[in-house]
Amino acid sequence: SQRTLVLLKPDAVRRGLIGEIVGRIESKADWRIAALELRTLDRPTLEQHYAEHEGRPFYEPLMEFMASGPSVVMLVEGERVIEGVRTLAGPTDPIAATPGSIRGDFGTIVRENLIHASDSEESAERETKIFFPGFA
Ligand code: GTP
Ligand code: MG
């Protein structure tokens, strides 16, 4: 089975949506939370995580937002969990996201789109090392 790195971004935590979002993930058959922590992300961690976006116009505001308060950092394990959490999240732009998805139900602003989830096995492995370096 797969493992994926999930962040509940500072907007989700500020708005009291941890239970709602973790609940949706936890409710999926045979998925398990393997690690979960409330953590304010520092700049070096965010630079590693969002390296692919460095130089884009949204990069600096994104970094500032992501450091603006605590996030929930978690590892989720289970059957096709990488694609599965992306499906639960919905597309990047919350206005384009279908109601029923996390972004579609709770989001309006592209930057404040509530959740991050690894987009491939390679990303999951890379991001797991960034956020849980001790984790096998
Ligand atoms: P993540 O799961 O957070 O990686 O989102 P994603 O994979 O759906 O989007 P992507 O990796 O392309 O972008 C990372 C994050 O940068 C997004 O989740 C948004 O918060 C933000 N972002 C991406 N594109 C834009 C944009 O065009 N404008 C703004 N303001 N923010 C963007
Ligand atoms: Mg991404």
C-alpha cells in the first residue's frame, strides 16, 4: 500500500476545520493515519517543500501564508492513498473544485486552499523526508 504526506494549511487550522478534514480522510476504508502533528512550518522547511515553485509570482505570498500559523502535518497510509487524498482535496482553485471535495466545500481563495497532498510516489517520498526525517 502507499503512504502520502498531507498538510492541513494554516487557514484550515485557524478556521477550526481539523476535525472535519481529518474525519474525511480517516473515514476512507482501510486508510490509516501513521503520523500527525500540529507544527508551525519554518522557512527552510517550506523552501524545500515548495522548491518547484521558486520564482513564480505566487511563491513569496504562499511562503508567508504557510508560515502564518500552525499546520497539521500528517502521514496517511493505505490503498491508493496518494491519488485518493488528491481526489478528496479537489483541484488547486477552490472555485473550480466540485462541492463534496474539501476545497470545493470550504475554499474560495487559491492560496488559502486548506490542504496539501503529495501528487506522486516520488513526491510522497521526497516530502516524507522533509517533514518526518526519522520516519522509515
Ligand atoms: P499543493 O497540494 O499545496 O501542492 O497544491 P496543488 O498541488 O494543488 O498546487 P501546486 O503544487 O500547483 O501549488 C502549490 C500551492 O501554491 C497551491 O496549493 C496554492 O496554495 C498555491 N498556488 C498555486 N498556483 C497558484 C496561483 O496561480 N496563484 C496563487 N495565488 N496561488 C497558487
Ligand atoms: Mg502541489
